[in-house]
Amino acid sequence: MESVFSDSKKRDKHLLEADFLDVEKFKQATFTMSQYEAKEQKGDKIFGVVKGVLSLHGVDKEVELQSELNAGERPTLSLSGKINIKDFGMQGSSMNSDIVEIKIQTTWDKV
């Protein structure tokens, strides 16, 4: 959870605190995929929808994320979507939106 990035060091520090991610209590988040549906292919890229369970802040919730698989020289999988932090029991701040965007990216070396 400590790898959170919002393009603001001050905000990133605050997101780790008890009213948001509470990394002292919840050290990690997980996403377990249950379903994948390919939608379109353009060259080495495959676009689709991934469904699964996001475990965040002690709460498990089904979410749907957009996916982009790039099967090029260094394969990457990017997932993105939006969640409501209130669905995961986070207090948040009246100065920020309850809707946040999640971006996950993995990169593999070919063997």
C-alpha cells in the first residue's frame, strides 16, 4: 500500500493515514481476478474487461476494471477503473472526492 502515487507527495503521505488507507492497520490490498473478457485487439494490444474481488481496507468488493495487455517485447498488463472509497469503509475528506481512480500496471520479462 505504501506505493500509492497521486502526483503529490503531501497528498500521498495523507492517503496512507488512518482516514484513508490506514497502512498501519491494513498493510496490503489484493485483487483476485474471477473473469476476463477480451473486447478488441489492435496489433500486439488486447483490450478487455477484468472482473474480480478487490480487498482494500479490510473490505472485499467485486469490481470491474478495464484492461490493456501489450504482448510486445516486454509484456505489460494495465488495469484501470474507479471505486468509491466509502464502499471500502474509508472516511476520506470533505475536501476530496469519494470516487478515486485505480491504476495497476505489471511488466514481465520474456523467458
